[in-house]
Amino acid sequence: MSSRSTYHHGDLRQAVLSAALDVIATEGPSALSLRDLARRAGVSHAAPAHHFKDRAGLLTAVATEGFDLLAAALAQAKDLKDAGVRYVRFATEHPAHFQVMFQPDLHRPDDPELLAAKERAGAGLRAGIAGVPADGRGPDARLAGVAAWSLAHGFATLLLSHNLAGPIGEQDPEEVFRTLAGLLFTSDTAQPPQE
């Protein structure tokens, strides 16, 4: 293979990202090596550094892509429950992204592109909270957002780590999540208890 052909790979950036996602999904982010990814992509060992500089740069790109995919998924949500279901679905369809996105020690958390992607995803989460009725007694919208995110993220994490196999068995995880969300977030406003 000539030097020229090792550096002209069509879409090297995407080829390396795809190879990285495969490694993360099967072996975890700690198994990533730019040299190994170059071998998998069929390019010289220095070629991935042209796009990502180093391992942290590559993982930053993975996290950024993940938050953009999550933002796109959440943009289609009809309400808070649907946003949670889409969050869980995103995690199960993109487990490698999900593993990296919420581990700031793996990537550059101050990267401008990553921050912008996180903001887009956050806006999708906040849009779901906007539909929760304010009854004057419950937590403010920000705390409701934390509760909703915690439920979706915790459920997705437990699902991906196979900790829900026993409790939910063969049930559809999305339907189980809808039920859980319904227990905590109702669409109707409860009346205060009568004294």
C-alpha cells in the first residue's frame, strides 16, 4: 500500500468513528487505541490523528455525535413520557455513544461543538418538562427536569447493564418505562388533600 493511498480513504473521519463505536460497544471505551482504529480502517497509524489529534479528541467526537443523535430523537417527542421513551430507545440503539456521553473524564467537556450538542439535547429534555402542569405544590420545572432525566437515564443504564432482566423479564422496556413514568409524572393535576 502506498503512502498516498493510506491517507486518502474516502471518509476517514467517519470510518474511524464507526470503528471506535464498534470497539466501545464490544470492549468499552478503555479499549480504544488510535493505532488499532487506524488498522481497522485500513489507514496508516498516523491518519486518525489528523482528524482527532488524540484519543480524547476521538471520544469528544463520539460524545458530540451522540448528543446530536439524542437531540434529534427528543425533537420528535410528543410529551414528557414520549421524551423518556425516546431517551431509553436512544440508549439501546446507540449504546457506545451513551457510554461515552456522560463520562466527562473520557472527553473534552469544554469542547465548543460538544457544548452546543449538549445544549441541543438539553433543550429537547426541557421541552418535555414544559408540558408538566404546574400545580403550585410540586418542585419547580428545573427539579422536575432532573427527576425525569434521572428516571430515563437510570432506567437506560440499568437496562444496558442487564440489571433489569429479572425485574422486567420479557416485557417491552419502552412500555415498562411508560408505566414507570406514569407513576411519577401524571398529565392531570392532582387536587390538594382536603382537611
